[in-house]
Amino acid sequence: MKEAVTRLDYCQYLLVSQINYTLTNFADHSEKFSHDQINRYLVGEKVTPRLVWENVSSQVVQSVKGYLVFGDTVLDKRYSFAIDLVRRQYSGNAHRVIKGIGVVTCVYVHPKLDQFWLIDYRIYDPDGDGKSKLDHVREMVSHTVYHKHVDFQAVLMDTWYATKDLMLFIESLHKVYYCPLKDNRQVDDSAAQQPYQRVDTLDWNAAELTHGKRIKIKGFPKDHKVQCFRVVVSTHRTDFVVTNDLTQDSTEATQQACGFRWKIEQLHREGKQVTGLATCQCRKARMQRNHIGCAFLVWVRLNTLTRQAGQTIYQLKHGLLDDYLCQQLKRPSLKMSFA
């Protein structure tokens, strides 16, 4: 009787493969499994976000000053024509609309340790479940508070999620948020003495540049105010970051807090480059979901190994090639000779 492929087998393949993460490549290099066996595994398995939390929950070091960070990425499938879950959507990496699978992720950051963990994710499939990316974020925030019972101080997110409903929902949980507004967001800093104006046209005096200013965002309840900070990210970019923490009076501290938001970009980059997160060519939605889930489980494992080894994920993954080169120099499979 043929041995069945398991989740451990598939994740082990993603963990050690360097460039090619296809089922064909797995089968070509496996002594135990055929392409059909691997295909049957991906069709029949059901890898869910819950498995990520089960694997990482014991490793998360919680802090009352912790951050919950949300972001999304698009798994590029621009050359696909028949893969389920693929839809046209904006990719921040490509800076344009492409065909791909959207994934919304949630990481927990311990700022003092400068460490982070993937604790949840959702696949963007509005045709299948009717949920927007905002719905997924709201669901993950709620699940983190009421089911995972993870302690955190604030939620960090980008402009896409800076909506009234989500911001007020976070406030209802007695949590703080930090998020940049789009440049054309209508705000008022005159206590209703002047019309609303674009946030990027506000005037800032020296004190406000250092300590921020109190503003009202159009569409929010009448007396609802937030603290706004003008944060210079680079010579070509300025963010207007708002928070419901009205005691926050430091632009520098706000900038430091927002800096942890880039941890989620690190997750997306590493996931695509070392786990094959975006490379699955299978057509069925269930197979895509299982591959994505396994890729995240592999990233969780690599993240654990990096802390133990004191190395980066890239050093660990590419170190496998170093071992191969050392072995080939000692006992070469292809021997050089001269005529």
C-alpha cells in the first residue's frame, strides 16, 4: 500500500526547496510520493488559519505594550487563466492592478524584544464568503481579543483600513490605533470654524510638528476627535498619522510606533521568497488555500529557527546551499577535467 502524503511531508518540502515549489518538482525529487499522491493530498487536506495559531501560540511573548499589525498582500497570478480565488486587485508591490490572490495577515509585535509572530490570516474571496478585507480585519481583531486573549496596546494599519467603522470598532474594544490617512481625507482642525479640508493642506506650526494637533475627521460623530501627527517618512513622502490616544503628544514616539508596521511587509517578503507562498500553480481553491496555509506554517517554523540560531531567515534557507557546495567540493558529482 502506498504511503499517503501528510501535512508534515508537504511543509518539509516547502521548507527545504530553494526555487521551485511546484508539485511536479516535489514528485521528481521524492522517492516516496508521485505527483498524483501529492495532488490528492492538497485536494483532500483542510489547512486553516487556526493551525497557524496552534503552532505559534506557545511561542508568542506577550506585552501590555504589544502591537497588533494588519496588512494585505497580493500573490501574483498575472499569467494564470483558470486558477480559483484569482481576481483583479491593486498590488502595492507592483503599484498597479494585477491578477492575484489577496491575503490579509495579522502579526503580533513585541516592541521591546523587536520580535514578531504571525498569529492569523485570511484569504480574500468576496465571491465565496461575501467578506471585504475590512471585514476580515475586524474579524481577526475580535478573534484576537475574545478567543486568543492576546494582550496588546495598539493596532497598527495602513490607509486602506483607516475607515470610520473599523476605527470606532477598535475604540469600542478599549484599544488604541495608529493609522495614516490618505492625503485627500477631509478633516477639520479649527473646531468647526472653517470648512473641512484635505489633511495634506493643513497648516502646522512648530509646536504642532513636535506634539501633533487635535482634529475631527469628516463623517465621524460630532464630538469625536483624534490626535494627528505629521510624520516625515522620507524626502518624497509624508504621512498624516492619527490615533485615538489623545494623551499622545510626541511625533517622534508616533513615528517609532508606526515603524513596527513594516514588520508585516517583512513577513510578506520573506513568505514569498523562502516558502513559495505565491508560486502554487494548482487551479482548485482548496488546493490554493492549503498551499498558502502550509507556506505560512513553514514561515512560522523558520521564524522560530531564526531566533534559536541568531540568524536571518535568508541565512538559514540559503545555508542549505552552503552545505551542498561544501559536499560537492569534497566529493563532486560532476568532476572537472582538461583535454
